[in-house]
Amino acid sequence: MTSSTAQPASRCSLPSKWAVYKAACYLLHIALVLIHIVLLLLYKYRVKQNVHGITGSGDIASVGIVIGLLAFSVLYGFVLVWLTQQLALRSNLMRQQTLTETHDKTNAWSGIGAAVALLFTQSKVARGVYLIILYFLGISALHITSSSIMSITLFVPNATASIQYQLTINVTPVSIGLFNSVLLLALSCYMIHSPPAHPTLQLSSCGILEAIWLSSQHKRIQEVIGAVKSSGTADLRDAGHCCTTPYGHRSDSKDDIDFEAAGKLGIQDPRAHKLEEA
């Protein structure tokens, strides 16, 4: 009689939260493009819907359509911005870039007001800030055009026929919406699909608590930034340009410190102090 050893059942690993977020972000952006393409096809083939009604009912229906389209666009846009923001912030922390670039793009995702303020208060900002502003503007334009995608007009076939209302598609706002949706798709793909420096990063944002924790994991950067004599934004930004790191790593060996550039700013190499003390 032969004995058989039971093999443990293999467990199917569920996708991570970030994988679900990324899939949902792509699908919603693609769906937005497809919605506008379908509307353009309906307009091209003159697909119209006639509805019987009484005098004055068209005005009520017209207002209802505008409110419904606007509510849908606001809710849809909210979900798009939230998903893209979460994924872009995480990608931003994992990129191999200067500390100042990470700072600028993290602040820009606070809102379009914070992003535009960076352009006026700083002489040089990261390129990603302009893309974030463009994304916010695309969402805003989508809200504006969505309310006028469809309209209801009075339609009377002949003098003896009953009153009818015709639901029509307006090609201009649909075309603008299609352009915006394609732009949003392209921007989101770039901002959330950048090559990560470390795929297991647990942080999704960089608030005060996260910044303190990250600082403790990157001693060399902590020493360089701590050596800045002034707490002014300009001095800290200059020092941040000397530090290149992906915050997905905890190892100091991954940090790239330009001590030559830091020395020109009056920041001395902390390693030199340790050698002198020794």
C-alpha cells in the first residue's frame, strides 16, 4: 500500500490595492474616451430621439438634462482625480529625482491653486508641475463642456401633430470633450506609469509624519538638509537640488549627494566633519 503526501493547495494571491487602483484609473480614462467617440458617432449618423410631451415640459427636461450631465461629470471627474492623484504621488516618491522635484510635485497635487502658486513663487519648478496643472485644467474643461453635450429642442412635424421634443447631440462640446479625455488619458499614463525605483513602497503621500520617517531612513540627505543655515524656502530648494533619491529605498547607498554643488551653496560635506573629528 503506497502512501501519498498531500500537497498544500496553492493560494491565488490577490492583486494589491495599487494594482486595483491603476487598473481602475486606466479603465475609467479609456471609458471616458469611448463615451465621447460614441456620442460623435451618434451625431454623425443623425441619431435623434423624439419624445412626446406637453407645452412647457421641454424646459423642465432641458434643465434636468443639464443638471444630470453636470452631476455625472463632477462625480466622474472626482473619481478620476482621486485615483490619478494617489497613484501619481506614490510614483513621485519612487522616482529617482532630486528632492526639490519631489517636493514641487507633491505640493502641486494639493490642488490647482497650490500648483499655480508654485509658478509665481518659484523661478524654476519641476516639469511635472506643468503636467499636473494641465491635468487639472483638462478636468475643469470637462466639467464645463459636459453640461452642453445634449439639448432638447421643440419639434413639430406638421400643424396637426402633437408637440414633440427632440433630443440632439451638440458636436462642438463633444469634440472638445473628446480632446480633453484623450489628453487626460495621456497625462495619467505618464504620471502613474513612470518606472518605479522600488515596487514595495508602502507610503502613498508625503505629509509631515511621512517626511520625518523618510528623513530617518536617509541619513545622508538628513545631514545635508540639516546643514542649511537658513530655513528660507530658496535655500532649502537649492539644497534639495543637490540630493537625488528614490524614497522607495531605505538604503543610503541609493542616495546621490552632489557635495560639490552643495559646497558652492555653503553646505559642507558632513563626512568631512567626521574625518576631522576622528
